[in-house]
Amino acid sequence: MMAKQALKEDLHEVKGALQEIQRVAIKKSITCQVTITSHTVQASPVGCLPSAVDLDDNTHLELVNFPGPGLQVSYRGTFHIGGGDNLILFHHSQTSQKYCLALSEPLGLLQPGIWSDSACSAQW
């Protein structure tokens, strides 16, 4: 049960970080480059994200339909990823439950969901 809770907390932490990057990009009229690894979320230039987001050691992030290790957030708050259904999968080594975070590229929307049968339950 604690693994599921840690997974949910990490999902909300990543979602919050991406929303903060959007706010900064809009406020400062800049483009922010976001790099996502299996355990961290970072952004550049300096100031796009106050500090890197480091996740629980047992939580792993996986990018689905991303052409590279991250994305750009424009001065309008929209995502530039590469098209398609872009998802960030969250899985924990101590549970079979998986969560997903769907990213709407043209609108800059984020929607959490549950991953099952190779699909994300996020509803727009």
C-alpha cells in the first residue's frame, strides 16, 4: 500500500513541476527545455524550475511516444514534444500498479490516469 501512495505522490510531484515550468515560461516569455530521466525532472535555462525533482528510488519514469529524453515548454505554456499520444508512465518496483500522465501537445494540458492493458485512462 505504501508503494502505491509513493507512486501517486511522485505523479503529483511531476505534474506540479511541469505546471510550474509552464507558469515560469509564460511569465518570463521564454522557452524551457525539460529533461526527464528514470528518476528526475530538470529544466533549463536556470529559473524554469526552482530545483530538480528527484523521485523515490523505487519509482521509475518511462516516456511513451517521446522522440528524445524530454520536451520543450513554449512561452505560451504549450508543449513541443513531437506529436502523438505523449505519456509519462510511473511504475514502482514494489507494486504492479502503474500510473500515467498524459500530455496534450497543442494545448499544454496534463491529465493523470491509470495505466492498464497498454492504455492510459486519462480523460480529456
